[in-house]
Amino acid sequence: MAMPQKVAIVTGGARGIGRACAHALAKAGHAIALVDLLVPEMERTAGEIRALGREALVFEADVALHARARQSQPR
């Protein structure tokens, strides 16, 4: 039986500290779920993570607004 994959949810993952954390977690073996409002930047980060051989999903959401965060679907 295969072990479940580790998944990290990174808010603010489009740039800056969030992007750096997403890269570090991906290099450590995690699949990454990126959450941010900056979709083009998040897509770039997701592409970089996929190039490392890790799965990356992109969620456009404002985590400061609970109702909007709950309704987000992967892009």
C-alpha cells in the first residue's frame, strides 16, 4: 500500500515569503496548494513547483474573507 502524499497549503504563495515557503516545501517532498489573489504570479510559482516534479494546485481566494475562501475552486 502506498503512503499518502504530504500536502502543504500555502497562503500568499504567489510571491515573497509565501513563494519561498512553497518552493522549500516542494523540495522537501510536499504537493503544494497555493492560495492567493495574484493568479498570474501564482501560476508561475505553480509551474516552477511542477518543474520540480511536485503537484501544484492554484486557488484564487482572499483568505481574509471566510465566505470567499470557502467557495474557491482549483484553477
